[in-house]
Amino acid sequence: VYALIAAHKTTLVFVNTRWQAEFLFQELWRMNDLNLPIALHHGSLDVEQRRRVEAAMAAGKLKGVVCTSSLDLGIDWGDVDQVVNIGAPKGSSRLMQRIGRANHRLDEPSKAVLVPANRFEVLECRAALEAVKAGGQDTPPERTGALDVLAQHILGMACAAPFSADALYDEVRSAAPYRALSRADFDASVDFVATGGYALRAYERFAKIRKTKEGLWRVSNPMIAQTYRMNVGTIVEATMLKVRLVSARGASKSGVAGRVRFGGRMLGEVEEYFVETMVPGDTFVFAGEILRYEAMVEDEVYVSRSTATSPRVPAYAGGKFPLSTFLAAGVRALLAAPERWKTLPSQVRDWLNLQRQRSRLPGRFDLLVETFENRGRHY
């Protein structure tokens, strides 16, 4: 990857997670004997730092940027002549979008290099390339409205004002995903919010709405409305802490950091659970630097620069990148067609043949579950 960056004018190196971005940037920086201007860009970095990277890129001052999907869209830098995608792209549409960042002009083809990190990712990359050549897209099928979202909406309406079930049913069905919603499913959702369902109806706290004498539904008590407003949504979000670069006044003989100077530049955000696993003196990689954890004050993490050789890399709850259904179908089709393996690297062909000899390869519509025996037990 470093050689590819050195051989081109400007390269965008895409990875799928923020963890991978931090790790890869540090590895490239360690081997940067040519002092190439390489930067880092992902969504957890402070907005000012991201803008500085974007400005430097627009001015043609950088040879490469290690980035996540934060640079998938809205980028029109004429100097970018190559895209490198580390790992599997997880979707053909995403891959085409990323490839299109290179040579973003009408008269030149875009250039990209795929770098799979393991043998299975070779299959994903091959399926993605075939999909790109065929013009295949990851357009998801039309989805019907989810009942858990409906239940949240019902409670939200009750928190705003008492509502009529008949009027709300008509309103919900005016939304395309819920146009086929049956009255039975709607009434069951209202009952679930009102009682907690068959499993929780014995507990008073799950009776979140009540029916008035006028036949309208209202929230049971103000506390439920407050809790709803503080937690509304279906996306689970981890608590984020701001990372601030400060200077420590030295450390004790035991290695515990001394008094910390306040102020300093904001670097970005990390998840609270990651900080909870550290003690003062631990080191980690963030914003392209090796940092020493000094202290946590309210919602800010104070860090100082370090030269540690084995820092940790922050992980994020959103780091699990799903494989699109469309691309997964392409991988399954490739597994089920040995005659198409000729274009695969020999190591991957040997791996697939070994799998077929020792166990079996799943068909296009099969699920493979393997067991093995160890000390008289099957796992």
C-alpha cells in the first residue's frame, strides 16, 4: 500500500472501520522513510481536524489519505488518481462509489486497487468486481414498516397529546411502508404499548399508555414521557467522550501521571466503554498520534503525546460492517460454482478444495453448520 501511494500523485485509502483507519495509518507512518505527506480522516475526529485534512487535500498538499466512509460521498478532488480499498468493500454500490473518487473526470477511467485481508475477503472482492462489471447494485428490496418502530410512534403520539386509535391508524397507513398494515397488527401494537404484552403485563411500569373515558389514548404518567424523549429512536448509540490533548507535569515513580494542565486542542471522540478499560498511563492510538491517557474529567478525556511502542487502538460499537444481501448472494454463487475458481489465487483455490475435502461447501441456498469432536465431546 505504501508503494502504491508513493507511485501515484494522490491516493485515497479506504477502510471499513475507524479502528482499521487508525491502525493502518500508524503502520504506514512507521515505514514512511520518504516522509510522504499522509493524513487520516474518519467521523470520530474533531471537525476542525477533518476540515484541515480536506483543505490540504484540495490544495494538492497530500500524497494520501487513510479514510472511512466519511469520504465516500461529495468529494471532487481532481488530483486523486488512485483509490485503494483495504478489505472487502461489503457492497458493490459502495465499491463503485469509492472507485469513482479517482480520476473524477469525464475523459479518464477511474483506477482502484482492492486489497483483501484474508482468503474469504478475496471471494468478496471477486464477487464485488463481477457485480461492478455487470452494473449490479445493492438496491435493497422494499421493506414493510417494522412494528417496533410503530410501537415507538404510538407512544410518542401519546406523549404529545391524547390520540384516537382510528385516526392514528389512518395516519400511519398513509406512510408507504405501512400502507398494508392490518388493523389487527395495529391494535396489537397499541395493546403492547398499553400492557407490555403477554410477558410483561403483570408489571405496572410497562403499562405506558391508558385509555380515557372519551376513548382516547394518553401517556400513563409524565415520567414515561420524559424517559421516552430521552431515549427515542431505534439506533443504539454508545456514549462518546471528547479527547483533549493536554500536557502532563510529569509522572510518579509508579508511572501514574502527575498533575495535568487544562486546556489544549480537541482531537475528536472515543466511546466511553473503551476509556473505562484504561488507567492513567495507558497508551492508545487516535487521530494519527500515540497518546497517553492522563485523566477523565466529566465528559472529556485528557491525553498527552507518547512514544510508546505498543499502544492500543480504540474500537467502536459501529465497527461491524454488514455484507450486503446482493453481494452475499454473489459470494454464495461463487462458492457453489467450482468452474469459476480458475481466476482465483492458488492459495484461495487450495483453501476451497480443502474445505470441500474435509467438510463441504454450502450451496447457493444452504447454511453450513460444522461440528468437531474433542475429548469425547462435540462442539
